Amino acid sequence: MEFRPVAMRTVAIANQKGGVGKTTTAVNLAAGLAQNGKRVLLIDLDPQANATTGLGLGSSATATIYHVLLGELPLSAVLLNAFPEGLSLAPSSPDLAGAEVELYGRPDRERRLQDALAPVAGFDYALIDCPPALNMLTINALVAADSVLIPMQCEYYALEGLTQLLGTVRRVRAQLNPRLEVHGLLRTMFDNRNRLASEVALELERHFPDKLYQAVVPRNIRLAEAPSFGRAALVYDPACAGSRAYQGVATEFLRREWMK
């Protein structure tokens, strides 16, 4: 079956908590979709620029999403070709940390990314790697997005953080972006030997049966190694457990998109 949406779909990958595998998910889902023949735009909206360096493009990123949000360049002017074929990156840099202050008082500051994406063509999906904070950059991503994918560890504070993020999604939907929906919840860095992780996973299954991904991403050293080689794990070591999990995530992502 050919999974192809009628127009580019934009998905924000967000969690205000750091260290949950958000960038790993953004990079490897983007790579997995590209390996499935999709044309994918990955937008690095995190000032830490980990998606940019993790794809080996840090030294190539002279013009970045920072310049786009400030209106200095169109989005098409900053795009870099990434690997695998079919993947393009809108890179980030630490300069992006100042964007929130610089955008203060500007009209439609919540819609800068949405406006930048409007003329972009030639992609099936745009994935936005959000910063680990509910700030103006994340709000820009949620306003520009059709849906949000939430990677999360199954740990003590996970449900509390999820409640906070879902509240933000509801407010953005009510005030700024009525089409925004939750695409899904993805369990990452999962260790089934951990009793608490298993208990939290059961709570997620109980409360979000339709949104919870069946695919589960385990803790895996190759996922952690891949960025230092400037490659998505799916390229660095396609056979490792983490890569196989993200191949499953990409397949499930396409199935969920097809069912919309």
C-alpha cells in the first residue's frame, strides 16, 4: 500500500522535559520516512542544534532557522541536503536562543514558522524538533503543525509532564491553531526490566489507548553513538535494536497518517 498524504503534513516532536529521546526520535523518524521513499523536511528548532550536528551538518550551517524566524531569509534559502536521500534539514545554531527576545513585540510572533512554511513545496512531511521547553519556539512549532508527536520516558514524572504538555496543546488549539491534534505518544529509552517503567507504560495504555504507539524504543548504545558520527542510527547501524525500533516507528507513523 502506498502511504501518501495529499499535501505536506507538519508534525511537531515535542516534550518540555529534556533527555527523553526527542531529537533522537526526530532524526531517526525523519531518516526512516526518507528510507520509505518520502520527501522529508526536518526543522531543527532547538538552540542546542543537536539534530544539526547529529546529521553531520553543524559546520555547513551558516544560514539557519534563526535567520528565517527573524524574516531575514526564506526557509528555502537555509535548507541543507542530509542523508539518507530524500531528507533535507533546516539547521539550527546557538543564536536561536536569542530569537524569543528578538521576536518580542513583533506582530504575529507566534506564527513566524507557520508563515515561513507556507510557500514551501516538494515535501511529504515536515518534522519539527522542538526545544525542551514550553517557550515561544515551541509555540511557533505547535502553531505551524498539524499534529504533535510526544516522545516520553516511562518514569515517575512522565505523566505529570504529559498533562502539562497536553494542556498547552489544548490552549494552542483553542486560541491559535484549531487543527492541532495529538498524533501519538512514543515510549522511548524503555527498559522492560524496570518495574516503574512497566507500571507507567500500563498507565499510558489505560489512559491513551488510541494515541500510544505500539512501537517501543529501547535503551540502546548505538542510538547514543550515532550522532557522534554525524549519522542517524538507521544509517549508522541499521541492524541494531534501536534502529529496528525506529523502523517500526516510521511504519506506524505512516499508517497513522494514512488513517486520518
